[in-house]
Amino acid sequence: MYGVVEFLSWLHPDHSGGEVAEAALAHIPAVTALGIPATFTLMEVIQRLMVTYDYLMNKYVRPLQEKQREEGRAQGLAEGRAEGREEGRSEGREEGRAEAAAEFRRLVGEWNRRRLAAAARNEPFDEPHPLLENGDTQNG
């Protein structure tokens, strides 16, 4: 009602406040007859827009987003597996080298102990060096 009075005051600045209030009271049935249906119509339009928005989101946008997420997941998994395999290979190589070096040191250490024990007993020691056992030469 206050809005109607202000609107009419703005439309008719030469009228007094009482005249505007009388005009507003005279317009109450028209405002009510037009305002209530207009309000409900606007609410219905908004509701239908919301339903349409939900339908379009569920039909087109969300499946597309899910597809993109799945593609991203698959790509990330593939990249992670590839990187993991490469990292695993390099780690495996390093571990293999370390194990081989430790095994070689153990073999050489045992060979050297036997050689020193034979020398202490003044016995001949004709066991080949572990490098030469496998057909390798001293120069590698």
C-alpha cells in the first residue's frame, strides 16, 4: 500500500497527501485484483525456470562433467602408473646394483679370508679371484 501511495505521489506531485491517500484507497481493489495474480504468475514462471534448469543440468551438464572427470581420472591413473613403473624400474635397478655390489663384496671378503688363512698356514692358495670365476678378466 505504501508503494502505491509513493507511486501515485510521484505521478501527481501537484496533489496533496490526502488526495493521494484517497486515490490509493480507491486503487486498492485494482491493485489487489492485478497484484495477486501477477505475483502467483511470477512465482509459477520462476518455478518452471528452476525445473527446466534442473532438467537441463541432469540431462546434459552433469553427464558431461562426469565424463570429463572419468577421463581425467583415467588419464591421471595412466600417468601415475607410467611414472610409478619408471620410478619402480629405476629403484629396482638401484636396489639390484646395491645387492650385486654387496654380494660381490661378500664373495671377495670370503675369498680374501681363505687366502689369508692359507697364507698363515703356509699352504698354497690356487682358488681364482671371484671376478675371474665367472670368466671375467681383471680389466673387466
